[in-house]
Amino acid sequence: MTDPNAYGTSSGHRGLDLAEPLIFELDAPGRCGVDLPEAPDVPNRLGGLERLAPIGLPGLSEPQVVRHFVRLSRNNFAIDAGLYPLGSCTMKHNPRLNEKLARLPGFADLHPLQPAATVQGALEVIDTLSDWLLKLTGMSAIAMSPAAGAHGELCGLMCIRAALQARGDPREVVLVPTSAHGTNPATAAICGYRVEEIPANEGGRVDLQALREKLGPHVAAIMLTNPNTCGLFENEIVEIAAAVHGAGAFFYCDGANFNAIMGKVRPGDLGIDCMHLNLHKTFSTPHGGGGPGSGPVVLADALAPFAPLPKVVRGAGGLELVEQKSTALGTAGSFGRLKGFHGQMGMFVRALAFILSHGADGLRQASEDAVLNANYILAGLRDLFSLSFAGPCMHEVLFDDHFLKDTGVSTLDFAKAMIDEGFHPMTMYFPLVVSGAMLIEPTESESKDSLDQFIASMRHLGNRAVAGDHEFFAGAPYLAPYRRLDETQAARKPVLRWRPEVQEAAE
Ligand SMILES: *Cc1c(COP(=O)(O)O)cnc(C)c1O
């Protein structure tokens, strides 16, 4: 391809992909997907409640509706379509076995208000999954209800707040490293804490000395990700835990990156008090588009009494759900309910299917392969791209934009060009501790062939950028139905609802 613009761009059509309007814009008056009798032979039984005017549904034929949705589905990029190297998100393959089991009517058709006696199998799934998660993390209690990682963080900090209140020692500050995921400081702030940052050292890890200086009787907790968001293991984590505990504070670990260490390290052995797991990352349950996720939280002894309800316990008559605080059942200190019901049942089934089909050795192997794959990419790109911190890395590799210096190509331009190469861009501009971050996480799902293909595309683009072809990058993507969108307007003034008036006014 000499001129990528040789492809028509005015219509948005590309190869077999047509630019797809909204279904309301496909509407034609009088058109309908079904044949209805002229004058319905229904006597007036509605007592004046009939509609007086049409309700504004678009008129389309059945094939038009089918094509509309199939075309839209082709505009999605998914892990089922190709490598999805979005760092920190663990976009791994969701085995179809998980899906098959989650669709069994005994799971799929449950109602959360059914009596416990009729859902013993579902409670058994929750209990068995809890057991695995406790064994893998080396912790003593678990809260299954959080609906995502960020919700798990909220759960964890609410447990910490309850524990501090119970000992009559409310504190004001939560310490968060500069490389943390944005949800960490947001969670701390929502729980009413003041957030203070801990700087990173030149190795991309928490600066232990700076942490020690920040600790004091006002600090409630530290929120630390391990392996951290630079893809590095915090190798002073035991010292960090000792320093935090020495100051009477709690150690919250963001466990979103557990895929790197599953079966290798137990967070409980490192002195962690509380950690969320993203079932939708580590344990392959599907994610994207905002849900559904699942973020169980594992807790050490000191926090266990404050865990939310409901909770599954094994009683004389089988498994039971404890819904109310009770001294006898050791749940009197609970901070209460976090969510309407017991958690994301469909995700529990999928995660347990993933765990049981791998077994303990298989899970360890998955982590090892995830780390190996990331290091394979590191090795394949390090001479051309700028590696932020000396390797080896854990399950994701972090490059920055130093190799693009003076080329006129930005990390964003580079990411857009990856779309034309058939890859979802990596995570960009996160973590914030390096300039123009490119965080690449291949997961264990990728074969050597697909990693080689990815590396070849990245090298092709890298060479083109370093050679100074910035105009090519400024125009990318060329092969997407929609090209550069106005990201500022999309964030500041999102148009979330179609209205005919708005459309006309905008023209
Ligand atoms: C994904 C992620 C979260 C948030 O998890 P959600 O399930 O998206 O709410 C928090 N921290 C890190 C490091 C993550 O990667």
C-alpha cells in the first residue's frame, strides 16, 4: 500500500465493513418487520388505555435489523478476534467450557431470593471457589459480593475503616504509590481518606525510605499493587508490610495483577491484610464494556470480622447464607451489605470452571506462561523501543516514548497505527510514572506465532516512526470505519442519547 488514503474515506466503508448508522437513522415511515392485519380485530377492551400516537420505534425489515446488528458486531474488537495487549487488563481467552457451564439452567435460571435449601449447588460453587481463592492467596476470610476490582477496593477499605473504628483509632490518610491505578486514590477518597502519594525509586518500585517517612499514627492504610503497574514485582514487599504494620496501619494490596504470581506466591505470606481479585482478569471470566465483573476480597484475621454480608457458612443442615449480623456466627462486626445479593453468580461458575480445569499446577503454569510471553515481547522489542525499567518483567512489559523523541510521533499516534495492523492498542499513558507509557500485556493465551506476528507489526511501525514518517502516523487509523474521534469532546460533552432535534440542530 503506497497511499493508505487510496481507500475511500468519505463513506466510511472499508472492504466488507460498511459504516453503520444508528438504527433510528435507518427508520423509514411505514416500514415494518412484521405483517399486521389492517384493522386489528380486537374489540376495545382496554378501557381507553390504548396508545394515541406511535411510540417512535424505527421501521425496518427483519433482514435490515439482522444486518444492522451483525455489522455493529463486526466493529467490535474482542479477544476472540485477535491479540488484545491492554496492559493491566489481562485480556485472556475465555474457555468455552466456562460458558457452557454458566449456561446450565440450574445456574442460569436461579433467582437470588430462592430459599437456601433449593440452591445448595450454587452455594457449593461459591464455597468451593472461596476455598480455592483462600488457598491461592494464603488468607483466612473472603468477601464474595464485590462486583468488580474497584468495588473490591471499596469493600477492603470499608473493612479497614470498620476495624480502625472498632479499636477507637480512626485515621485520616491512605498512602498510594504514584504508579497506582486511578481507582486506588478514588476509592480512598470516597471512603473519606486524604490521599498522599509515595514516590517510586529509579527502579520503578516503591521508595521504601520515602514510605517510612510518610508513615505515622494518622495513616490508615497503604494501597499497593503487586506486581505493580510497571510490570515489576515489589521486591521489598515484606519490609513494606513490616513498616506499615509497625505504624499501626493496614496493608491493602490491589490484586489485579495476580495473573503474574498465581501458584507462585501467596500474598498472605507477604504480610498483606486485604486484597481484591479480579475474576474477570485472572480467572478468565469475560470483561470489557464495563461489565460484568467480579472482585472477591480476601482478608487476613485482623479484618475478617468486619467483612460484608451475606456470607456462605456450612451449618448442620447444609450450606447457609448468613444475612444478618450475629454474635454467634462471628459476623457482629460486619460493616453490612455491599451489594443487593451474594455476588456475580455467573462469574463464579466461570472462574471455578477455569480453576478446576487447570488445577493447581495448571494455574501456576498459566502464570509462568503469562510472564514468559511478556518477556518474549520485551526481548523482541527492546533494541528498538525504549524499555522504562530494566527487565526481566512480570506479566506485562512497560515501554515509554523516549524512542519517539523528535520524531513528531506520539504514543497516541502509534497506538492508532496499531489498529491498522489488526491489533488492539496497548494501554497508553498509564502508569503515569513514565513519559508516554506503552503497557503491553499479552497473557498466557497467545501462541508463539501470534506473539511473533505482533512483534513484527510493532517493529514495522517502530522503524517507520524512528525513520520520521510522522505524517503517516498523524493520519492513522486508515482502516477503521471511524478514524480520529475528538477525545476531549467525547469525555467532556458525551452525546449519550440520540434525539432527532439534536441531530438537526448540529447540522
Ligand atoms: C483493572 C484494575 C483495577 C480495577 O478493576 P475493575 O474490575 O476494572 O474495577 C484496579 N487496579 C488495577 C491495577 C487494575 O488493573
